[in-house]
Amino acid sequence: MALILGGSLALIVGCSPNRSQRQNIQMNNQTCPVTGNQINDKDTYIYEGKEYKLCSDKCKQTLSENPKKYLPD
């Protein structure tokens, strides 16, 4: 980030939100990437800024252990 001063006006350049402020991309998948079952509305998993819907909390645990096995590149 740079601060540019000109007279009484200051301009901040290159200010972007940090990772916690960025919006995740919702993948809107209709089936669980782990089991292929219908998703529910409460279980999700975020991987590389993409939010995937899951069918259960157990799938969330499975996915967190090896996301590359179940998620597309």
C-alpha cells in the first residue's frame, strides 16, 4: 500500500481487502463432492476461496483431510 500526499489531499493506492474480508465463490453444487448425495443447507467447506455444499458434517471432515481427492482442480 502506498500513501500519496498532495497538498491537503491524501490518496491511498493499492489497498485491497485481506483474505478474511474477501467473498468466497459459491460453487452452487447440487450433490456432495464426497458421496454424490443430495446436499443440505448447513454443511459447507471452503477450499481455495470456493465454497462447496455438502451432505453432512462427516463429509466436511473427510474433505478437510484430503480436498484434492474430491474437488476439481
